[in-house]
Amino acid sequence: MKRKIDLVLGLAALSTAILLTAVASGDVPLGIPGEWVWPRIIEDLPVGGLLIAGAGVAVYGAFAAAGFRSLGAVEVSRRREAAWLFGLVLGASAVQAVVPIGAPGRYGLERWGVIHCYRVCTGYYDVVKEQVGPDPWAFLADYPRWVRAQGAGHLGVHPPGLIAGYCGLLALTERHPAAADLLNSAMPSSTADGFRQVEVGMGMTIPAADRAAVYLATLITLFACAGTVAPLYLLARESLPPQVAWASAILWPLAPAANLFQPLSDVAYPFLSACALAAAAWAARLRSSSDVSTLGGGRPLASVLGWAFLAVVSGAVMGFGMMFTLALLPVGLSVALVVMTTRGLGLTRGLSVIVAIGAGFLGVVAACWLATRSDPFATWAANLANNARFNEGMRGSYLTWLIYNPFETAIAAGLPAFIWAAIGLTAGRRLVPRAAWCTLAVLAIADLSGRNMGEVARLWILFLPPLFLAAGVGLRRLNAGFQAVFVTVALTGVQTLGLQCMIQLVYPP
């Protein structure tokens, strides 16, 4: 078995080296020429920054290996699990804050402030400053009409959640200058330099309250992305032992897509998708073991209340997410598949879970509608109409993208994790959590639909977390030890650090 593990780790190291060499050579296109290609970074390597980032990856790898070893004990208490999971959230946040230090020039921590201020990258800050006006509630109420006028551009395909979020953060920092000063003083010097670059380059002044609000938006995005390890671990624990759940979660924080697209809001959405899936999976499991006919016993009643609560939470999370992005729509399909494929659940009980999820979804949507007076269904219809025109003008090489998209998805997740996931998927349908299989099915549908012609590493990022469940099963299948975990984490970090030095993702071309 040790020989097989060494072969897998060797394959992971070789594939990572081939990928980085191919990208560095410039001979391999980063997309489909003439349609969508990621631009390249032409900058000198920051040797000192890479050493710091590499050290951070190594420390995180040692922590991940120690947790893997500790959770492999015969008896693992809930307290020990909770302690390691809390540490994992902190460790994930720390390593994602350190990784950008290894990026060249302005592509490091400078982007934490700059990206929010570039209209072509996001545009939400500009909308708040230039179009929302003194009455944000009036703007939100009129949002369906406003978004229809935006056409097929970036702003035209999104609900108003991000604009509302920026409004809230700006109002918070303007009303509490002491908090704004604290945020600005805690800001990394390179991030502050990024704000100054924007002011000089665009001939504008960014008020202290605005800088604090933008920095706070970055921190929220970072913590949401890193915090995805918590619902991912809980999703895994629905059917896997602690050590395998740990192995599934620890690879997420160093996934290339989770780091290279910071601080875009897209990297926060996996937290929502993982929460929705975890709550739905546990709701279905509890529902499959509850007996409605014996509610007088007390314990079955608690089980019923438990699955109903979790189902409502799953729907509420998706409803909240739909205020920010329509990418949560296919997540709903994943959730439905996870529920209906639960062993021993049955059609009637499965439908009862789906109904409870739907109630949670509609409840949040109705609450947002009442609070903002903005019709979400009219907004979504306008978003979908704009999105349908988004790829107009592209040649649309369906077969080419059909082949390219899975490769980019594997690179976005990290080749070492992808290799372990492939091994895990061969273990059989019953050993791999159904969330992984259901997500693969939804990804296949998305790919076959032909509507993804570029940027799948960003657009599909909220589907990546469940795939790491298969990676954890792969490590378990070969009885990998903590040494293999450390090497896998380190290789994933090497891929991420290498790609962020060569590919320009969040900045405009």
C-alpha cells in the first residue's frame, strides 16, 4: 500500500510540475484563443514573498497532518472534533491571507483594495457612489427596471445583494469613524498602497470611511471563503468518519480558485453552497430515521423538529444566496438530488424534506421582497435575459469548451486533490458521499448545456467543495498517513503559488 501512495504522490508532483512548466513556457493557451483566454502576468518573481508564502503553506500543512493523525484515533470525542474544526477555520483564514504575499507586484495584497474600485472588475462600489444616491431603498425598489437597462454586462446578470451590501458597509463606516480608523490602521501596508495607486491612477480621492468599508468587504469575503471548511467538514461527517471528513476539508483552503480569485465575491459563495448541502444532507438523514407515527415518544419528535429545521435552513441559505447570484440555482438541483438519493428515505419523506427546503427558500425571498420593495422574480427574469446575451459575439466552439471546461475545473480544485478524488470515486458509489456524485452530475449538465464558455474556474467555484469529499475517500482507500496528507497539502500550495505568479485573474487585461 505504501508503494501505491508513493506512486500517487509522485503522479501529483509530476502533474503539478508539468502544469506549471507548461504555463510558464507560454506555449499552452490559457483558454480558447479568439474566445476567452486568461491573460498572463509578466513580472519578476518576488523571491522574499514566495519564501514567506511557502513557509505559511508548510505550517498549514503540518497543522493539517497533525489534525489528520489526531482524528484517526479509535475514539474521537465531539469536543476534540470541535476543537480541531475551530482551529481549521482559523488556519484556513491565516493561510489564505499569507498566500497573496507570494504574488508579484500589484497582484498581491494590493488587490485587496484595488479590485473593489475598478469598475471593470466589480463595479458595485461605483454604483453605490454614483447611482444609488441618498435613498438606497428607492434604488433597490427600482432595481428590476435598472438592471434591465444594464444589458449583458457584468452588472446586468446579478441581483442587488452586493450593491446592498456595499451600501450597508459604507453606512456602517461613515456612522462609526472610530471603527473605520481601526480598520484602516489594521490594513496591510501593501493594501493601503493599492488604494493610493487607485487614487493616483484614476485622479480620485477615496475617503477613509470608503477605504475601511472596502477593506471590510475583503475581510468578509476572505473569512467566508476560508470558513467553507466548516460546512464542508459537516457535510462529510454526515456519512464519513472524522479523519476522512478532516482529509476532505483541509485541501479546500489552498485550492487555486479559492485563492487566485480573492477578493472577488465569487469566492464567498462556496460557503453558501456548502452550508445548503450540509443542512439538506443531514435533514434527509434525520428524516429517513424518524417515524412520524410515534411522535409521543419525545425523541422521535426531536428528530422531526431537527430535520425540519435543517431543511428550512438549507432553503433559507439558498434564498439568501439568490439575492447575490443566480449561480445558486443549480445548487438547488444538487440539494434536491442529495435529498432524493438518501438511502432509506423514500419518495414521500423525500418530498417532505424538499417542501421544507422550499418553505425556507420562499420565506427568505419574501422577507427580502418586503424589506426592499424590490421584486426578486422580476430581477431574476431580467438577469437571465441579460445572461442569455452574455456570450453573443463569441464563436461558441461547443465541442472545444466541452473538453476544456473539465480540465480547468480540475486545475481550479488543485491537481493533487483531483488525483485523490479520482481514486476515491473508484471506491464505489456507497463509499463516496452522495453530495460528490450529485455535484458531478450537475457539473456534467452545466458542461453539456454549452452555456459556459470561459471563466469556469470562477463561475463553477461554488461546486468545488463537495468534490473534495471524494479526495478524502481516496486518501482513506489507500490508508494514507499524515505524511501523505502533508505532501498533498504542500503540492497543492505549490500549484497555487506558482499559478498566481503567472496568471492574471482578478485584474482587467
